[in-house]
Amino acid sequence: MQYISTRGGMAPQGFSDILLGGLASDGGLVVADSYPQIDAATLESWRALSYPQLAFEIISRFATDIPAADLKRLVDGAYTKTAFGTDEITPLTELEPGLHLLHLSNGPTLAFKDIAMQLLGQVFEYVLARRGESINIIGATSGDTGSAAEYAMRGKKGVNVFMLSPHGRMSPFQRAQMFSLQDANIHNLAVEGTFDDCQDIVKAINNDAAYKAQYKIGAVNSINWGRVVAQIVYYFRAYLKVAKRLGEEVDFVVPSGNFGNICAGHIARQMGLPVGKLVVATNENDVLDEFFRTGKYTVRGSSDTHATSSPSMDISKASNLERFVFDLIDRDTAKLKQLWHEVDTTGGFDLGSTPYFARMVGEFGFSSGRSTHADRLQTIRDAKARWNVIVDPHTADGIKVALESRRDGVAMVTLETALPAKFEATIVEALGITPPRPADLADLENRPQRSTVLPNDANRVKQYVATALS
Ligand SMILES: *Cc1c(COP(=O)(O)O)cnc(C)c1O
């Protein structure tokens, strides 16, 4: 399997070559040159596989330059009961007949990002060792992504993580989750500024090509192809558990921000998995809902990006959408370049009056919905009352849209993207009770913490990194 850029300007490369990079060299996103096709007989033979066995079957079709025995060891190392609490890794529960919840949040940081990150931790270390290289990951986080990256990379050889967060602005739980890590290769930098300031510093460092090369600066952001591949696995797993008869359609609802999670669902569907509808659920930051309802993609400015009670979906542009649009326009790289030129110059594009719009919904199965803070509170209360489950506000976005989008006789799976314990304040607001927490995290806030406070100044961050690496 070879990898190409959505914008057509990158020579084909192998999985290990593109794994450690961010954007393709021409500014596009990296995509597989074709999708492996899974026929009905193969799908049937996968029914009895364990999670790591299924993950190996799927990931090995994409990571074709990693020897099978090595990949098997890496996958087995990532998907353990120790890391995810159960051998199932992603258990599925039925809320009521035909309505399922896929639990993706039982990893170390209680959000679905662990599923991809835990694999990346294994594969990064392997690829770096094989090449005799090292990487220094610099990122900015307001909570979820940073902690998932730190827990995946802790103690990994050849990898250092420098994670910038806004000083004094994370919840006590999130802060404790990150700052309590004692591994020497994990550096928590609390910047005296906002999340946007942290992101600006990361951007400034990445724009300094000489510094970037000298200190081997890298990233693991949501456009990383390895993350998308790892996420394909649980769509297959859920389908095999839910479908009573192979070939019948199953619909999925996915709480979305950067379009990473649901992009994996799109790829699973392109691989031949009988997914019916793929439903995008957004919060008040509804760039994606607008796109799938009208064909109009309009990125928002930071002043139009609302801080909501499902904060991990507060995005102004959906980085991974480019991968779907590439398929939608029949992989026409010239057309894609033109559309993203429009994004850069006019802030968006409109497919509403083109034949592509009908194909989005018809051939590709997409639809969407959105929720407000009031909807999330109501959904959290309803879920408790109807099914006696407590869901986090992001999953509540999904359930709200799932209930609106259900089709008669078609099973519907909502992806749970975080545990309620991570978003305590909203649960208390909705239910008046504190959500339960996994037992091993009971004392989290009392553990010793390590972090360095730095001024909002890219040069001071650069100095810190340089000193730490010397
Ligand atoms: C990251 C995240 C999302 C959004 O996922 P995308 O892949 O960006 O669409 C939703 N919920 C939670 C809890 C998250 O951490």
C-alpha cells in the first residue's frame, strides 16, 4: 500500500514514511492510494476474532511495510486489558432494542483518542528504533489530545513530548491527569496565556525550519494517518456485534469536531463494510452540520468559535474533511486544490448546487445534526431516566442526534467519545450528582505533579526545549 497527497504533489510513500509526518509536503493530507476491499467471506471469518486480532487484520492491510510478526506484537502491546479495562477493548451495550452505545473511552485518559494513540505509541517507538531516529513532539492542548498523547508516549524510547497548556485554565482533573506523569520524556509546559496562545507558540516553532530540523520537532495531531487507521477497527467490530445477518445495514452516529473519528467510519464503509448512514453530530460549532445539510463549507473565525460544554468539539474548521471531499470528487487533485484555495482565500466553498451534494447523502450515506447546551443537559437526564446510564456531554450530542436520525428496522450505534467523569461539572449541572470515576483514579488530584510555568513567549519555549534535549 502506498500513500499519496490529496493535492497530488507528493511522490508515493510507504506507511512508515508518512507515519511520523504531519501534512503532506504539498500541504495536502496523506491518503491511501486505494482502499483494501473486504468481501463477505472475509468479514464472516472475522466474527470470532478478539479485538487485537481484528486490529491486526485491518491495520496490516494499511501498514504493509511493517513485517507481520512485528506488527502483531505492536498491536498486542497496544490493546491490552491493562490499558483498556476489559478484553473487549471497545464493549458495546444496547440501550434499548436497536439502539447501541459503543464504549470507546475505557483507555488511560477516559476518551476515545486513547484507542489510536496507544497504537501510535507502540508504532512510533518501533519505526524510530528501526531507523535509528528520534522525535520531539510539541503540541498544544486544552485537555483531551495532550493527555492521550502523553499517556501513549510515556517511557517510549526515541520520543519526547513537550505539551503546552494554558496555565491555570484546565480543570483540576485534566491538570492532574497530565501533570502527575513522572516519566522523564514527558514535559508539561504551563504557558501564561490562553489555549490560542499555546497554539500560536507551536505554530511559531513549526515555522522556524532551522530550529525544527535541529531539534527534530514533530507532532501527533488529528490529521495523523495512523490515528485514522486505528479508528477503522472499532467500526468493523461494532458492525460484527450488531448485525444479525451479514450484509444488513447498520447506522453510526459520531460526535464530531475535526472529522477524524467519522473519517475512519467513511473509510470502513469504502472498504465494503455494510454501513448504512454515517451521521455527524456537532454542538453549537456546527461547521460540519451546515456542510452536510447544505453543501456549504464555511470555516469560522476564532471569535465565532463558541466555548461549549462539549469542548473537545469546539472547532472552527474540520481538518480531516479534506480526506472525505477527496473521495467525493472522485480523487480529482486539481479540483481539490481549487476548493481548498477557495477556503484559504474566501473562507469556504459551496457544493450545494453541484451533483456532489446528492452523492454525499446518497452514495456516501452522510447526514448530520447538532445540539445545544440545553439539548445536552436534557439528553443526559433522559439517558439516566430511560436507560439508567450517565453519558458525557459529547456522547450526549451523539445520542440526541441518534434519536432524531433512527430508521425503522435499522440498528443504530452511537459512539461514546468520553467518560462522564472527565466532564464532572456538566454532569452535576444536569443530574445534581457527581459521576463515578474508575477506581484507580480515585486519588488522582492528590498525586505529586510536575510542570514548568513559562511566559507566553515562543523563544522561552524554544530555549526550554533546547536545554531539556541537551
Ligand atoms: C476529540 C474528541 C471529539 C471529536 O473527535 P473528532 O475526531 O475531532 O471529530 C469528540 N469527543 C471527544 C470527547 C473528543 O475528545
